[in-house]
Amino acid sequence: MDTILSTLLIFWALIIISYILIQRGLGVLGEVVRGLTMFMLEKALGPGSDLVEGRKGSGSKIWIIQGTIWLFVSATLTFIGLWLGHDPIALHSLEAWGYNALSSELFYAGKFAALFGAVGMFIIGSGLHILPSLLEVDLASEKNAVLTSFLWTISVIILIIGSQSSEILGLDIILIGTAVNLLVATAITANQLLTKANSDVSLATPGWLIIFGLIGSPIAIISILVSGAYDEGIGQWLAYHLFGATFWFSSIAGIALYSASYGSGNALWSRTVAGVVIFGTLFTINPLGDVHPIMAVDMLGLSTAELVITNQDNVIGSFLMALAIIPIIALSSNILITLRGTDTFVENPDSAGIPEINFGAWMLLPLGIGSLFIQTDYLSGVNELTGISNIIQLMTIWTVFIPLTLGAALQVLPAASGRYPLSQNRARMAFWMLSGGAILGLVLTLISDITDLALAEALVEDPSTLSQTMRKSGSVIFYGTVLGAIFHATNIVSGLYRGDKVNSQVSISETTFAPTSYPLTSSTSIRKILASGAVLDTEVVPTFESNESGKPTPLHTEEE
């Protein structure tokens, strides 16, 4: 049996076992484990637990606020990386301080800041509010959620330092950052699972996506270690994409589906399609990401191995990546149709978060298909498209991951903090600057990369003036993303103190995961009613129609 299939069988088995344990509990050991977990989350912290108040929603709020700061940092690092792509000596003065800034290294640092800083903190922060809301209970430990947010920020700082200098005083810096990151992730996972154990409410689909996102990454690591594929190129490539499918894609899908329904006031278009997202995410290979698994290799402290792939691994990998387009289509369509269920997006375009979610859902499908072509080209050994892999990954981060997670965070934050962002006009301006700068700037850079590849294939030695112009224009336009990040950060932070107060908290029973009524205008089937998200308590309301011909509406009912 080849590497990909053997590793995935272990991964799938562990996922199924984990699901059964979460659903059924641990029997008589459940209470012991629950008490021990609660002790580790709070009492074991000692005096540290007394530093924070642990007010309801404080954990979610502090994670999202720190995520907005990392959004600005990641945008700045990516912008500088783009600029150095056409002007390598722009920061040569820093060499006097012993730092030689390189475009590739700044891109690497920007990815750590974006994925683990901005996107990661938005995912966890939103999940800390969404999961307890779906389960109708309080978070198990708000104090632990608040304290671990600062430790996560420290881990991101260490990862960024390691991206510039991988070894300091003989220590592997990225591996240290990974260890701190895993410690925080373990605490967050335990906190969320304990919250699930404290509730008797059936968990909705977005909640399961969040849980699988949390438990999927450690299960992926265990699967790679057990299969022995960690020192093989194909095993490292698979580990990278399993991480992407769980913590990134699954978690983002969960918070995006919840926020699309909660923010728009519409029922999820289809719970069946949402279930396809879960199944497809876990049982396929997500193609999003770079072709080189350097990030996963560095974080696990491994030595990079050359990709040697058998024909069977190539067929299985390509087939499972092609199947992954199904959950990508399912997620995109479910979000978009949910947002347009009753023209909510058209009637309320200024709602902070909804435009970001809409934009991310639109960009998901084309970038998913583009990533599929690049990954299959890499697995087959042709390597004609690997030159544009980095820019496609940047486009995925800045036009899919960040819009979806930022939009979800903007929907969650008012409920967690009790106040709305300061200005809807500023939020709208920030959206256009961030999304417009990202899509236009990176598309121009993509055109430049494609031009360079075409010239290299044609053995043209002279550089293209058009390519350089495109690259310069792309970096200048991407600066709008930096400004958009600044506007979002100031708008959110100012809103915590001067924003309008949230007058009422909407309980999950009043949201549209389970609509309270279903208008019946014609004969239909129970299957269609259930597919709309209705439950046993949903009221079916007949809406009668008349076949009489219409007539002019009188303007006056009586003489004046």
C-alpha cells in the first residue's frame, strides 16, 4: 500500500473514533476527565487565572482584537515582500543593523503572520463565541481563553523571528514557536470540548466543522508519525494539506456558515449541502496552498525530503484533490445563496462582515480550481505551473481566508463585546480598500509571474518591461490592503469604547438555523421542508393565493 492511502486510512480511522468519543462520552471516566480538564484550564494556572476577570464573551473579544493587529502586521510584511520583488535594494540601509531583507523571507514571515496571527486568531476567537451559542451554554473557561490568547501571540512572534533566522544559539526557533502554538491549541481544544460536554443540545453543522478543525491537526500529525511518512517528500506534502483541510478550511467553513446565516437573518440554504462540506473536507485532499510544504516541514522540525512519488500515489492524490472541489463548491454556494435568501445583502449592504463573507465565497471556487491544476501539475512531475504557486497561495490567503474569517469576526464581535464597530461607513471603506487592493494587486503580480514563466520557457534572456511594470503596479495597489487593515483595526478598537450598544442578544433558538416558520404557498414534500432547515417545532404557515384577475388600486377610498 502506498504512502497517501495508508496515511489517510489512519487519519480517517482516528477521526471516526474521535467523533464517536465526542458524541457518546467516556462513560464512567467522563466525569473524572471533565474535572481534571477544568482543573488544568484554570486552577493549574495558579496566580495567572486571577489576572483576568473571565467575563462572558471576553475570550472571544480579546482573540479577535489581537487578530486585527496581526492583520495589519501581515499586510505590511506582504506589501514589503511585493515591493522588494521589483526593488531588491529598497531596504539596503537595514544591512547596517545586520539584517538583509529578502522578498522570499518577508513573504514567509507574512504568511506566518496572516495564517497564524490574523486568520488563526479570527478562527479561534469566533469559535469561542459560536460553539457555546450553538450549544446554549457558557464557555467552559473564559479565563483560560483570555490568557492563552497572549501566549498564542507570543508563538506567532517566535514563528516570524524563525522565518528570518531559523537557528539562534543552536536552537530551532520555528520548532519552539510550534511547541508554544500546540500548547495553546491543546488548551483551546480542551476548552471547546468541555463546553460541548456540558451541553445536551444537538450541535449544528457549523459547530461540528469548528470541532473537526480543532482536533484535525493533531490527528494529522499522529497519522503522519504512525505511518512513518514524515521523512518522505510525499508524506510531508500530505501533512501540509491535511493541516490545511482541518484547521484552516474546516474551521473557516464553520464560522463562515454560521455568520452568513446569523448576520443575514436567513436560514442556511441547505443543511444537506453543509453536511457535504464536512464529509468532503475530511475524506478528500484539499488542494489549497503552496506546492512546497516548507511551512509544515519547518514547524515539525523535519529535514526537507525530495518528492519521490509512485504512480499509484499520483493517481490517488490527484483523484482525491479533484473530489475536494465538491466541498469547495458546496461551501461557496451555501454561503452565497444563504446571503441572498431574502435579498438581505442587497437591502443591508452596510452590515459589517457581510460584504467580506460574500467576497470570500465568490473567490473560493476559482482559486480552488486554480490550486487543483497547480497541485496536480506538481504531483505529476511536469512542474510547469510551480512558478505561480506562491502568488496563488497569497491570493487564497488574502481573497478567501482573510475575508471569510474577518467577516465572521465582525459578525461575532458585537455579540461578544456588547458594542458595534464605530462606523459602518468606515467599515465599508475598509472593505473596498482591503479586498480591492488584494485582488487587483495580486492579479497584476500573477500576470507578471506568468509573463516571466513564458519568457523563460521561450529562452528569452532580456527581462520584460511589461512584467516589471505590472509587478510595480501590483505592489503599489496592494498598499490599499495595508490601509484597509488599519481602518478595520481602528474601527473595531474604537467601537469597543464609542460604538453603539447592542440592545438585545439574539438567542440561538431565534436564529435561522432552525426557522420558526415555513411559508407554504403550494403543495410540497416533507423532504423539501426539512431541507430548508426546518425542525419538528417549525410552524408551517399556509399562504393562500387568489386566481382572480387584478384591478387598479384606488388612490382614494372616499371623496374629499
